[in-house]
Amino acid sequence: MQRVTIAQVSERAGVSTATVSRVLSGRGPVSAAVERRVRQAAEELGYQVNTIARALRNSRTDTVGMVVPSISNPFFTSLVESVEHVLEREGKELFLSDARSDPAIEARRLASLAARNVDGIIVSPSHGTESGPAVQKTADRLPLVQLDRFVGGTNTDWVGVDDVAAMRLVMDHLHEGGARSAAFVGSLLTNSSTEQRFAGFRRRAEELGMSVDPDQVLLGDYSVDWGEAAAARIVDTGHLPDAIVCADDLIALGVTRACRAHGVSVPGQVQVTGYDNIEFSRLGEPALTTVDQPRDRIAEEAVRLLAAASRAGSAGRGPSAHIALVPTLVVRDSTRAGATPRP
């Protein structure tokens, strides 16, 4: 079957080939009526843009790669969705890769995307140090933006949320609700998210005079199973803290589930907070108080930074941008506000 040409589309639509080209490339002024005619003609004829030829003409592929630590984590799923929507508005396609929380796999995914001549890459590094060499090597070849998580010592742009400020919101809210002691449940301190959240938790607890038992700082992974196991361990000590602060919503959902199984009332006996405001957080029993990350704004900033880096090129790049967006606290039923301290 022969490929449909622009000339055939122009003949069907009754316009010039130049007009067809402007419509299909999204560049150049055309009226809404003409655009509808051209797109209808292209659809009727089954016209498909020759992406290889266009890439050779424009020296770009209009594709962006993205690598996330785990696509099974609902936060990253929704973040990918936000990035894809922003790129779609700009006429670009997204190539997604899952690092499976493994820096070696992540390095292969980054190299593979770069070899496919994507115009740039957005990455949330899986490891705070081991991801560094591959991230920097890729950034030396093409525009790269880190989002949410970051690797220190790399010369790239980053956009995410101020995790320390988020923990201040969480701890102030718990303190207002009567909490004078707190436990922390997170992943191992191998990524910037947990590192920053734990640092913010510890700093604000000290400032507020809230006690933290070192044996109730429990680090595992971002999963419901780990949340359940950690909460069971805390309950088994017989010394419940006033609050359990979790590094993400999956952990918090596991914590509240374990509390129910052990007959511990949330928030009556212990307050529980999450982080990320994933869709499931409002469906928990009780619904989770959590930190909301502005995913759409993070995505918009990441794509904007990537476009700016592409325009500047390697010779024109200035200092790397570091954009920390302001988080918000979503208060639900797993915490209480304005209560007297628990005896």
C-alpha cells in the first residue's frame, strides 16, 4: 500500500501543500476552518506524518524520555500522567522507562533513551549517590532535568517540592493536635526524598520539643507491606508514640491498616500522616492527612526547564536551576487538630 502524501491531502482539502504542512506541524497561522478541513482530509486519507523525515529536517524528534524509580508507585504514575499532558499540549511524545529502583537498570534506560535521539530526558533518580554518574553522563549529551528526587553533585536543573517545609507543616499540625512524641517510618536513606523528609522531621521535632525514640525511626521501603510491618513493630513495644509520620502514603496506608488489626485507634490513640496525596489516600480508613505535591506544576516546570536547556544548548547554559515548590497539607481523619496533649 502506497504512503499518502501531503499533495494528496492538500488536493482533498482544497489548500496548498504549504498550508497542510503548517497545520500538521502546528507552526504558522491558519484559520480554524482551514485547520478542520486539513485534519479531516488527512484522517479520511489515512495520512501519517513521516517522523523520521521531519526529525532530519528539524534536527529534533519531538520526543522526550522519562525515567522514574517505580511506575508501580501511584505517585510516579500520576506524575508521569501530568508530564505527558504537558508534552502533548506542545506536540511532543513521551517515552517512559521504569528503573525498578535499581541504579544499574536506570543507567541502561538513560543510555537507551539517549541513543534514540530524544530531545531531552526527565528523570527522578532512584539512588542519591549511585545514580550520579549515569545522570551526569546523560546530561553531558543532551538536556536533562531531575524532578522530585535529585542527585547531588550533578550539573542539571531540578524541580520538586520543598520536603523540609512540608515536614514543618506536618509536625506543626501534629503538635497542635496534642502530639508530644513521634515515630518516623520511611524508606532507607538512599534517595533525596527520604533524606530531606527525615531531616525536616527531626529538625522540627527538636524545635517543638517533641520526643523521638531512636528505636521508632524505622527505614525500609515505599510500600504498604513495610508500613504494616513497621507499625506492628511499634505496637509490639508497648510504647505508642503520639504520632507516626510516614515518608509516603503507601507506608501510611500500611500503618493505619496494622493499627486497625492491632486494635489501635487512629487518630484516638495515635495520629498518622502520609506524603504525596495519592488517590488512595482519601479512601483509607481513616482517610489520610497527607502532604499534597503540586504534580501539574512540577510537570510544567520540568518541561519548561527542558525546553529552555534545549534552546540554550551546551554552550549557552548558565547555572543550574533549583526550583522547590511550596507544598500544602491536606487534613483528613487520621489526625486531630486543637486537642489537648495525650497523658
